[in-house]
Amino acid sequence: MRNDPLVVFTPSGKRGHFEVGTPILTAARQLGVDLDSVCGGRGICSKCQITPSYGEFSKHGVTVREGALSEWNKVEQRYKDKRGLIDGRRLGCQATVQGDVVIDVPPESQVHKQVVRKRAEARDIILDPSTKLYYVEVAEPDMHDPSGDLERLRDALRDQWELENVAADLHILQSMQPILRKGDWKVTVAVHLGDAENPPRIMNIWPGYYDGTVYGLAVDLGSTTIAAHLCDLQTGEVLASSGVMNPQIRFGEDLMSRVSYSMMNAGGADEMTEAVREGMRALFTQIAAEAQIDKALIVDAVFVCNPVMHHLFLGIDPFELGQAPFALTTNNALRLRADDLDLNIHPSARVYLLPCIAGHVGADAAAVALSEAPDKSDDLVLVVDVGTNAEILLGNKEKVLACSSPTGPAFEGAQISSGQRAAPGAIERVEIDPVTKEPRFKVIGCDLWSDDPDFTKEVGPSGITGICGSGIIEMVAEMRMNGIVDAPGLIGTPEQTGTQRCFLDGRTYSYLVYDATADGGPRITVTNRDIREIQMAKAALYSGARLLMDKFGVDKVDRVVLAGAFGAHISSKHAMVLGMIPDAPLDKVTSAGNAAGTGARIALLNTAARAEIEATVSAIHKIETAIEPRFQEHFVNASAIPNAVEPFPILNSIVSLPEATFNTGGGSESDARGGRRRRRRA
């Protein structure tokens, strides 16, 4: 054996001695090297491309000379003529060992490719999907050895790819025989590799060598929106991303409203289940059309959602989640089929739902934990997935705590007088001049500030339509920093604030942001009720985070990660002025984008990550805010802007917040927050 040539693979560094004439693909397989192949070494798929290196390699103790591999052959030349082959590349199934050789496996030839997410703190995703393509040659039927076509196809998968006990659904049996004969008994098979509960299963068959791919969906099913990412399971590439409003909003904007609807209306839960599935089907049609692919090629899907959405999506009445002890039907991961859920993708597509953490901490929080990995952090990290129901994680390598806070939809522009979802024309950035109190803003779809001479022309037909979530956060924070709103949340009079933009609006004052009524456009204001909605939402968010800090025994965190598609657009300074998050250095407050969606994508593209998150979730300690007395105490304190008792020393070193209070009518503290004033007794 020692006299046989040495083959060294890079970048893995794996090595071994092989007889002269051994195909490089065979050597790679025997060493466990990550070298792709769909056709099984028949020179058809060209996925096993390798690059031999020549010269002296002292690191490996080998000198590679010309002739270390077999000569270029007709199969390689045919492929190069037909599709092109980078100079210096060889096909691993055709090139054979002739002498000591160093072989580089380029990234595109690796089975478990690394797909890098597009943000600075991204982790790599190791590409190892649940469904893969296999080219096989099937034995033809023989009257002397009778067996079914399916049985011979299964034998080919076993003998040529070591896939045992592969199952097939009825729709495969209905189409299989003409495909086998059209391909002259050579076919490409998409096989879902199975899991702890299911055997491998044939998903699709194509005659001959299929040079296409199959697809998967990573879906974040939120209370307000449903977002999906369509991924190529061969490359990991995100081909299209899209979202729609959750149709269940008509039954209630917050989760408890929907639970109440199911309690108060016979068949209400079923009605909401059909609504969300209908929205899902519309989204999948939309995203497939955008990517110009056949929905029947979507063979795998991963879903993340909060517990109420989890139950309603599955057709389970969420009644028990509406009352203590908030029992889940199951907190385990689920492995289902698309036709179980009436989804309009491949009928046998596998559907994986990440595990829920607790009664109000769902699979979306589990996905955030998978994406952001607080359990692998050396420093103490607070991860906040901002949404209608905020999911909060606090932890490090020592332990991870989790809870949820019912923030409501105000952060997403709902329940705000001029609020709207993030769309072209929505105000998303705000600055208020500290002297004149005049606002300027940016809207989605335009890079110019509103005081730029070209702003009106650049905004175009969308115009200015309202304020989205990030816009209302910056608006309220700017109003607080510039003396238009006081700490209890009351908008002052024109005399108190120094601006005529504050005007009497019923019994309280409002702030005029933009007025285009003269031209038939909108009048955008911030009312005291809007301030109150934001106070309630941010107080719930902060209280959940502060409660976890209490349980951890700390008064500060090392860093804060704002997750969620909405969290990606929040200004860390404005969030801290508002009192949404604990005091921390601004450079330690970062955005993770749609971390729940990213976690879903990791679980879609790397099946090993599914077992990882299931183990992680079982170790997370869950805190139920509804039964914690200090949550209400923190909530009351956090209703002030930024907080009634917390000192926020880091924030105070950056900005100076006015100390004025605008409640001069002798009313209670609730009056100062925009409530109804009490009459004085004579």
C-alpha cells in the first residue's frame, strides 16, 4: 500500500494511498472528501470538477509531476465543447491516479457548499439539503426475472447510491413508467433523504440526465406579515423573496384578539386557518412567478411562527394558549407533508416546523436562536425580535433565557393615526430641528430628505402616504429629544414647545408633520393617542428584556441585537431614547435583519441544523411574563420616555433630554400621558 501513489485533497487536507488507475471521484468518496456528483461517475453531470496542482508541496511532503493524472479524454473534451470547462480543471470521475498528486476541490464542486449571508456578522450556512438529485441506470424488465419498475428503480438507488428503503407516493407510480422508457431506463431522481420519522422518498423523476434543480421555501409566518424565501436546493441561492399581509388581521391585529375570536365564534379557528393558508398559497404563487419556476419543483419547506400562528396554521384551536398555563399542543418539531396543509407546491413536499420554546415563545424565537446563536456567545447578548409579539432571548455560553412580550402592532404602523406598513411613500426616517422644531424626513423609495429641492420630483407618483414603524419610532424619539413630548408622553402646547406645529386636537395636542390637503394629498400628524400606543408597545418590549436581566442577575448587557425585518430599520439611538431597549453603547446595538427568516433558511439548507436547534431549544429556560410580578412593575416604569427609574447613563452621555413637563392642569399622571383630564372640585 505504501508504494501506491499518495492523493492529497485540499482544502480538507484529507489524504490516502490509492492504486494506479483509481478515479479521483472514487478516492474522494473513500476518504470522505466533499466532492459532488449527481450522475454517479458516468461523466454526465460534470459536478465533480477538480483542479490538480503540480510542483513541490513541502507542507504535504509530496512532489507532483506531470502525468500524475491520466490523460485528458473524450468525455472531458465533449463536456468542454458543449458547456465549457475552466482551463486546468478535470472531471473527477474521468481523471485517474497515475502518481502522487494534490487535488483542489473548488467551492462549486463541494456538496456542502458554504452560503454566506449578506451581512457583516453572518455565519456561513453549510449546504446539506434534505432533497438531492441522483442519476441512475435502471435494469430493464425481464420475463425470466419478473419485478416491478419501482422495485428495480429502488434497487438502482440502493446499488448505485446506497439509498435504502426508498418509498414512492401514488403520483410517482402514475408517471414513472413512461418516464423510464422515455429515458431508455436512465433517469434522474429527486429523493428526500428522510428523517427520524420518515424513510427516504422519491419526489420527482426525469428521463435521462436532468440538468435542472429543485427548490425549497423558508417561511416566516408572522402575526402581521408572511415572508418567504425561495431557495435553490442545489446551490443555496435565494432566488426570490416576497411577503404578503397575513389575512388573519381581519380577525384581530394582535394574537389574543384572534384567540378570542376562536373562543367567541363557532368555527372561528377553522376560518382563520383557511385564511392563513389561502394567504400562503397566494404568496407561493407570487414568489414562483417572480422566480419563473414551476411550483411543483418546490419539494421542501421550513416554517417558523409564534405559538398562536403555529396552532392556527396547523388547524389546531388555540383555546389553551389563551389561558394559563398556556399549554401548547406540542412543543416538538413537526415533520409533515404539503398536502397535509393544503399548500400549492409539490404534493409530497416535506414540511418542517421548528420546535416552539413555550406557550408564548414560538418557533420564530427558535429560528432566531439558530441564526444568532446566543448559546455560543462569550459575552452577554440580548436578542430582540421586534414584531407584533416580541420574542426576547438573553444569554451566553452559560445559559439562555427566553420570553415574549405582547407589543401589539404599533411598531408596524398599525393603530397609529397616520400609520401604514412599510411601502413606497411611507416616512421611515425623521429629524426635527432643535431650534425651529421643523421636521424633515425620508420616505421609502427615495434617498433624498424632504427639504431637498428635488425631493418632490424624486418621490414621484407614490407621494407621501403615511408613517411606517421605523418612522414612528424616530418621530416620537425626535419629539422627545427636541422638547415637543415630555417624559410622561404628553405633547405640549405651541407656547410650551415653541412651534405652531403643535395644535389643539380635541382635549390634547397633536404635532403636524406634513400637510398636502391643499393639493388633495394627506395630512400626516402624530397624536397623543399615537404616543400612547408607542409607549405601551415599547414598555412591553423593555419590560420583557428587563425581566430576563433580573432572572440572569444582571443590570446591563454587553450587546443588543435587534432582529426582525422591522428591527433592521430601527435607529439604535432613537430606540434607546424611546426606552425600547436597555442602556448600552450604541456601537454594541446591531441589526440582524430578519433573523427568524434566516434561521428558517439555515434549517432548510442544512438538515443537521434541525437537530441542532431541537437540542438548543430543549436547553433554553423559558420565562412566562404573565405570572411574573415584576413585569408589571417594569412596565409602569418603562411607560415613561425613556424610563421613570432607570438612569440610562450611556444614553445621557450622548443626548440631553429636556426635563420639562407639560401637564399643568393638576391631573393625574395618566393625564400627562394623554388621557382624559379630571375636573377639579369646586
